[in-house]
Amino acid sequence: MRELISVIIPVYNVEKYIDRCVESVINQTYKNLEIILVDDGSSDMSLHLCNKWEKEDKRVKVLSKENGGASTARNAGIDSARGNYIMFVDSDDYVSEIICESLYIKLKQQQADIAICRMEKIEKDRIYPTRLWDYSENMVVMNRRTALQEFFMDKIDCGPCHKLFSAEVIKQIRFPEGVINEDFVFVYRVLLNANRIVFFSDILYYYCFRENSVTSSCFSKRQFDRYYNCVEVYNEIKEKEPELEREARFYMWRQSLYLLKEMLEENLHNEYLKEFEMIRTSLKKDLYYILKSKYLTGKEKVSYCFLITSPIIYKRLH
């Protein structure tokens, strides 16, 4: 019998979507699954629907806990998982019926710790891959350093879904709790713990964008977690993988600049003046390196220069 894959699905108030999600996992061509539904204190019918699936399929296991956020639900799933491999699926998304089979075969064939396919984003008015395939072959095998480089350069999605992880490579790594952008930190740390990663071009995961979801919610002070997480990861990289400092710094710049742009565009820079100036001051120190960066176009450099040095002029020009 093939090895057990634990599929962890955090569930919170998704009664409209949970059946579609679970059904797509149950119908996998790869049958040796443990499907862990972690209800995170739902106030709708989600838990009832989860319990229904548990009765219908012996591979389904339901955990119920007080609301604490997706990170706490995923961590509870990891703690409970018995599989040799672990996969995450969000409860408002769905997957191809061959995703587990394809990820498992690629991982075993390449003796990898992590297998990654591609993801498609489904919005109200359009459907598109979340990342372009930027390689000449349909499959690439990377060592830890190359995978982290591609990760920081945004060629690999930072989320934990559409990836199959060896349970061994996760070990004691858990999602940071009480913050946003926790996916980025978790995946970075697992990549740092891996030796071999296989990435292939097949689109097998379907990310369904919802206007009222956590990732699409309005700007709030919690958005600055994205900056603090990047700073933490950058400092770790300088110590553990100094050859990747340039790429990690670039990722930190990109997130920082995105936050500044978002605050300006939504006229929130005065409301969050302390944070706005803190990030801008940090970028000012790196302005020379930003302007010298080979990863930015000339147009981007001019735009970022105005954004950092003269945000009001940038806003008027924008």
C-alpha cells in the first residue's frame, strides 16, 4: 500500500463551499488519505457538514476547537496528522482529482522532500495562473538554496497549499499564530529545512478568491505583520544562508513598497504615520541598492524613488 498522506483542511464559516472542497479531496485517485477537517469555532453549519462527511467516509477525521484563526487550525491538524506526507487545502478552494497522485509520484521519483504544482486563481470575472511558468522544462528539481531564491523572487507561491511536504521536513515547524502572512513564514522555514524540492508546471489547485475572505479584507494595522515577518526572515537568512541575503532583501523591499503604496492609495498614510515613516526610513537607507538592483526595471526604480523620497509627489503622479 502507498504511504499515508494527511490532508489538513482548516474550516471556518464556509458552509457554502465546504462540500465542494471535501468532495474534491475524497475523489482523489490516490486513495490512502487521512482527511483532517479542523473546525475553528464556526458559527454556521460548517461543523455539521464536516461531521456528515466523517460519517460518510472513514478517512475523514473532524477536530473542533475554539476560534483562533487559520494558523491555529492548521497547527492542530499537524499535531494530529499520522501521515508520512502532509498537504494543506483551504476550505473554500478545491483541487484536481489527481493532485495527490501527481505530487506524490513526482516527490518519490525525484527523492524530494517537497513537491509543488501550480495554482489557478478564480475571481468573479477572470481565471488565471497565480504565477507564470518561467522555466524551459515542465519540471525543475532544486536544492534548498535555489528553491529559496525562487521563493524570494516570487516565482513560487508563498502559501502552503498546492504543495506536498514530507512529514519529516516539517517536524516541529508550526504556523506563527496571531499574525497575518503566516503562510510566508511557515513555507520559508520548511524550505530552509528541506534538501530537495521538485516543482512542476501542472495546474492542479484552484484558489477561489472571495471578497470577504481574510486575505482580501480591508487595510488594518495587522497588515504590518507582512513587514515585520519579512524583517525577521531577512535577519534569519543573513545568519543561516548569507548567499541569499540579496534575494531576501529584495522580497522585503517589495512588501515594504507595497504597504506604502497601499496606504497612500487609500489615504491612510496619516492614520498610520508612525508605521509609514518607519518603513519609509528603512527603505531610504537601502535606496542606493534599490536603484542598483538588477531585479527592477527603470520605470519601477523611478516610481519607487518618488515613493520613498517624495510620497506626496508620487501620489499626485500616480
